[in-house]
Amino acid sequence: MRLSKTAWLILGAGIFIIAFATLYMVYSRQSGEQEQLNSSLAVAQGALPQLISEREDLESQLTQWESQLTEATSSLAKIEARFPESVQSIEYDERLFELADDCDLEITSLTASEPSSKKVKVEAEDIKVEDITYATTSFRVEVRGEVDDILDFINAIATGEHFITATVESVDMDIPEPEEGEEAEKPTATIELVIYGYEGE
């Protein structure tokens, strides 16, 4: 079957139109995808400065935290160095007797408890450094003498270099009233103090 010239023209035009439509659809799809990619790229480029800024802020905070941690660790080491490794009650007994003698006081009673452990959590800016365990020993000292001498004795304990890790927990002073015709007894004081020693972890 032979086609006429007009039929061939119509057939050719139809093929061209189909090819053109196909190419147009492909181009439109690619153009849409390109626009979407360009839009995503623009959003990413817009967010990039903020991400860089946030990263710099985080790096700055990290540096600050590291500095605080280093400082806290250094301070902790200095504090630990001030604490005796153990509390020997005999040594402190001797020092208390020496202080009492220097203050013209008589120690009428001196007792020391068995050492006990106390754990303390150390933190810096909400950052936990480590746990420290201290040994604590309680002392109960009863002295007799003049009020001024007793006060000097208490002050010597609170400020003396031998008792730098000690805290005076309580002082109970008794000043007797003289009875008629009799000489008044000397005032007495009961002093309770706690001495801390570093045990480590």
C-alpha cells in the first residue's frame, strides 16, 4: 500500500509533534528538579552562617568548660595537699596538751573517737570532678582555767597551723559562782572539734 505525499507529511508532522512533546516534558521535569535543587541549595547556604556561628559558640563553651575543669582539678589538688593523709590522735593529743600548757590551762579530760569516713562530691559549674573521701576524728577536750586563757586556747585551735583541717563544733563553758566564804572554782570548758584527713578515693 503506497501512501500519498500528503499522508507522509501528516505522518512526519505527527512524529515531530510527539518527539517535541516528549522533549518538552523531559525539559519541564528537569527544570522543576533544577529549581528544587536551587531552592534547597539556597536554604542550605542561608543556614550555613548560623551553623558556623553555632559551631564556634560550642567550641568556645567547650574551651571554657575545659578551662573550668582544669582550674577545679588544680584547686582540688591544692586542697587535698593541705589535708593530712591520716589523723593520728596521739599527735593531736600532744599538740592539745602543748596548747593548753601555753595558755596556762589544765586539761582534765581528753577523748578521741575512732576515725570514720565521709565522702564528698566535688563539682564545678555543674561538672562533676570526682568524689573525695575524708577521714574524720572527733575530739572532746575539757579544760580548766581563767576565761581569757580558755578563749585563747579556743582561738589557738581555730587559727593554729597544726589544726588547719579542724573545725570547732561546740564550746560549753561553765563559770561557777563563788559560795559565801569560799574561793570560787576556776571556770571549765568542754570543747568538741573534728579533724579531717584525706583518704583518697
